[in-house]
Amino acid sequence: MFVNRLPGLRVGELSRANAGELVQLVADMESRFFGQSQTNLPEILGTLAAPELHGTRGTAGVWQDGRLVAALLAYDDLEHQQSLALDLFAAPGPRRLEIGRRLLAGAREYGASLRPRSGDWLKVETFGGDDELAVEVADDGYVQHRVYLRMRLDFDGDLEPAVLPDGLTTRVMVDADWPAIHAVVMAGFSDHYDFHPRPLEMLKQQYDTETTDYSRWQLVFDGGELAGVGIGSNRYAECGLGYVDSLVVLREARGRGIATFLLRGAFAADRARGLRGTALHCDATNPTGAARLYEAVGMRRDQHYDAWRARLA
């Protein structure tokens, strides 16, 4: 990462050896802005294994008095989504904005080294309520363009049953389903914001991390054709919370109750495992109305992130 030295601070790349420190940094920020955090070690280990980070090359950490006080993860997806997506974490402190500015500048330098094309983007998210860092991002030329939410259902009472719509069948995933899952995910997300198709092997890398649990993947078939899939994981299992990584229904199969069935099935499965709730992330500004669907099955918004972008080239 192109981050120059900061006087009095140690700057370097991050590795799996720093995962525990990164957990603490992210959890502290989530607790500050959201009042709680489920960030955990398996989740962060999976994050650091992302191929878009190119090992440690797409990372930077800043330490003060031996404590990790800031981190930047730059995910190079210029080949498929034409973006260098940034996770920026900076703990509150007297030098926070100085550190944030230097990390953002380093991300631009890193992006330039990747030989970007016209139309490529730098993207970064800020925690909802983090007005201080949002102003810094805006001053650096970024424009807010989306709002992302984490939705959550706590198992405080009885759950609505998962009713499979007439004429459909369901089962869990097996390895031979990968090509069909890839086709459904590519087609189902094609009308989502800024979607770009990617090959099967990259999809496998995206979903196969330390938190993967294929037993939590539920498939719905219309005849012999896959119509929808709910991809669950153990992202927050250490904290007693289930997670729906992706929920995809083909356009021609929507309106039949498949998504509701998959969600309620995930809730029931998570409760049966002894978890206390289920969470997922979504794009609140998506025209498909995903947030409304999640609220209709009883989920509530418990975290939000503002998404910003700036031209890279």
C-alpha cells in the first residue's frame, strides 16, 4: 500500500497475524456508532483472505503506542466491477483526521498503480453517524451514492412458519449445484446496482471462507430448474447470530413467495441451532425493494453505512 510514514506512528501492511487487532478496532467503532458489535475473529480472517486484497498488498495499518488505531483494506475488483473498494477504519483520537487523510491519499496512489481505465471508481463506506469522517471523505472528492443497511430479526417470540409455495421443491446444496448456483446468482443480481458478472471460480472464492457453512444453503427448484437460493453462513455465529450472506430469486420466479420462504427457513434453522437471531446486509436504495421485503418478515434496521465514490482514473 502507498502510505508514507506518519511521524510518531508505525505504518505497515496487515496480515492474518493482525486479525485480532483488527477485530478490536472494528468492534470498537461499531460499538461507538451502532451501540453493539458482532465482529469476530473468523469473520476478519475470512476478510483478510479475500483474493482482491492480493495478499497483504491491498492493506495498510497504523499503530500508535503499540495499538492498531487505523486500517485500510483496498479490494481490487477493477477487472469485474471496475472499482477499488475501500474499508476504512480510524479510531477516535486527536490524530484521526490526519490519519484518515493519509490513508485515503494512499488508496488513490495504490489505485493509480493498478493502471485504471476511464470509468473506474474508488468506493468507500462510512459508518452511519460518523459525521467527522464523512466530511473528510467528502472533502477528498467523494460523492455519496448509496445507503447500505444491516437488517436483523431477534427470536423474541414465535416465528412464522416457512411455507414452500405450491409446485416448488427444496433441498440443501451439494457440490454438483455450483454451476446452477452461479447461473442464478449472476442472473438474479443482474438488475442490482453496479452489478458485473464474474466467473464461477471467483464466486466460489467469494463464498468459501472461514465462515462458510454449506449446510445453511437452501435451494428452491421449479421443476428441475433452480429458481432461488438462500446462502447462509457462520459470519456472526460466534456472537449467537445467524447470517444470510445472499438471497437470490430469478426475475421470472419473483412474486411467488420464494424469498419469504427462504428467509423464514433461515430463521427457523438459526433458532434450531440455538442462535438468538438472524442478520443480513442489503442496499437500501435498490429498486427491487429488498429492504421492504425484509421488514415485511419482521426484520429491523440495526446498522447503516453511507457509501461514497470518486473517479479513480
